[in-house]
Amino acid sequence: MRAELLDILRCPATGQALHENAGQLVSADGSRRYRLSPSGVPLFGEDWLSPEGVVQRAHYDRIAGVYLTNLTQAHTREYMAYMDRAVLALMEDQQMGRVAEICCGAGEAFHLLNASARLGVGVDVSPAMLEAARKSIPDDTRLFVNGDATKLPLKDAQFDMVVMLGGIHHVNDRHRLFSEIRRILKPGGAFIFREPLDDFFLWRALRAAVYNTSSTLEADTEHPLRHRDTREQLEGAGLALEIWRTLGFFGYCFLMNSDVLAINRVWQYVPGAVVLTRFATKVDEWMLRFPGLSGAGLAVVGRARRV
């Protein structure tokens, strides 16, 4: 493991520094030992995960293959490109020497950033998703780590930026999550996120139905964001919300959710689906300009900062 990346890590149980010994990471006092997977992923999650982390680990280890395959469909990639542009706009002119991606899955933020970040650490509860990340991003300036978002195995004030793309809604204890994000950010560091949003009554009703029928969702441990609650939770943890922009409307419903709704996978067989998706993103943007609908998107991109 690259020494500079090892130096970013800490024992999540004791807060101590770690050193590598015989294929394990060992705490400074020797009381904790953590295995490395054959690909070099530190397995902190074998020692401790929160209750919802245990549920999410089992869930994503089970569905990882199907989940990642569904995200490769051309119409899904086209809609994701629209959302990615909104995320990248929030990253412009931000420091990116060291970036952490929390609930990283297969490393979506690092694919998006490419070489922009000098060093990157991704944390996720699912070893299966982390192995997919390690396989697709073999760069030795990127380290993927198995652990819990509410007890990160990362030292204080190490990162210029923390990114979560679809991870906040998997964590019930938002206060602990946001407090951990603040802890690992450098003073003035940025927290960038993209998440499903639940402010609009229509989407709350639809999601209630979808969560009861889709095998790729965990109703008990997944809760989309709401603006007022999220702002209060961020501020309570010492993070100031700077930008909150909603995205997605009917196009998001019918074209973006191939990983959730089997019916949306039909679009991969429809000629011209990519062109249709591109048009749908423009319609969604237009819909959200209507008076009273500016906050009614199905998703949000946002930026907060450590104060």
C-alpha cells in the first residue's frame, strides 16, 4: 500500500495510526488487526458495522452484479451524464488534492474526477462493490476501504473534498455521518453530494410504492433527503450548506431507474432511447423552472463546507 495513503488511515476502534504487517493493518498498540483482501482492500467492516451497515452490506453484496450491469445501459448512462455535469459544476475551482468518496460503491466519483484528485480514498460497507471499484480503478493513488460511514477509518482533517453520490440516503444516523465528514475535512473543505430527494408529495407516494416492490431497495435503511431536515443536520454537524439544486422530473422516473424498476430496462431495446433521454433531461429542466416546482425534483445536488 502506498505510504501516503496508509498515513491517511486510522483504526476506527481506537483512533490510532496503523502500520502494515504480514498482509494486515495493525493499530499502533497492536490491539486491533484488520485483514487485507487479495486485491488490497482493508476490511475494517469485519470488526464493526452499524446495524443498517450490516443490512446494506448483505444487500449490495447480493445485488452488486445486477446493479452494476443495469447502470451500464445506454439510456441510463445518458441521464447520468446530465446529473454528472451538475455535480462537476459544484466541483469547479475547489481544492482536490485529497478526495474521499463515502459510500463509494464502484468508485463513481473517482471515475468522474479522473486525474483531478491527486489522492483518493473510497469507503463502502460492501466488499463486493469495493472489489468492482478496485478492478475498474487499479491506480495506486486510489485506495478502497471496507468500513462504516458513521465510524470512518480516516484521520482528522485530511481531505480537501468529500463526495457522496447516492450514499447519504443509505445512512439513518445523519448526525454521525455529517459529523464524521466534517471531522475528516480540512478547514474550509467542501462536501459535494447527489442524492434522491423526497420533498415533493407526488414522489413520496411513488417511492412508497416502489420501495415495497423493488428487490434492489432496502426500505428500512434507505431514506431520501428533505431540504429542511438536511440543512439542519448539516448545520448541526458544523457544515454550512452553500448550494442546493434539484434535478429530475418525469424523465428521471421513466428513464433513470433501470437499477430499481425492471420496466425501465425495456428502454435498452427501444431504438432512439438515448436521443429520447437527452430530450427528457431538457424537459425535466424546463419543468423545474415552473413557479412552485423549483424544489420538486427527484434528486438534489448540493455543496456544503466545513466551517
